[in-house]
Amino acid sequence: MVILHSPIIVMSFHRTRRFQILFSSLTTWYAISKIREYFAVGRHADVDCFYLYQTYAKILKHLIHDNTNLLILFKQDGTNLKHVYNDHVNINMSYEDFYELCRYYWQQKYGFVVINKDSALTNGRYKKEFNEHAIP
């Protein structure tokens, strides 16, 4: 796994080797442009991109939000939770139900909610951590 805490030149990807890249709260315009390159090119070259960010509302919507298939949500404020709901959840449940689901799972210390957009609603789309399925 490659962990990026500062901008670097985009490497060429080799289809014979699987890469994993973790982006960690990079905020300069140069860094953001490199994230876009990795994310846009890498996902077609068998590269797993993990984007660790503290404020969901500040993530690049048209590239990251729209192409994400797995979200891990630790306790969020109302603004960020509403953005997650609008971008990924609103067709599956009401905001009130989503808020209650998250609030319930976040009661446990370090608890988190997983949204797996590749899973069916009744087969693990929403989970408490990685184990307990939630069916809205």
C-alpha cells in the first residue's frame, strides 16, 4: 500500500500488479489535482484508492463522491451527515431513519457505519462496522 501525505508524481500503473493507495487529508490544489489523476486513472488499472478525509462536504464531489463504492463513517456533524445522505442514501431510507441508524451505531466508542454501494439493500449495503447488517 502506498500512503500519500504529500503530493508526488503519478506513477504508471501496471495491470499485472495490484496497487492500494491511501490519500490522507491532502488540501493543496496541487495535491487535489494529483488525487484526481490517481482516482480517475487508477480505478481502471486495478488500483484501490482509499481517501481518508475528516470533512465529507469538502471532498471533490464530481470525482470522489460520484465514484465511491464504499464509505466508512465515524461520527459526523449534521452538515456532513446530510451531504452523505443526499449523495448516497436518500433512495433507501428517510433522513430521520438514517440519522437514527448512525446515532445508534456511533454510541459505541469508535463505532462506525459502513455503506457498501455494491451490495444489495438486504445484503449488507448498510452495516455496523463490518459485521452487523442493517436493513432499513
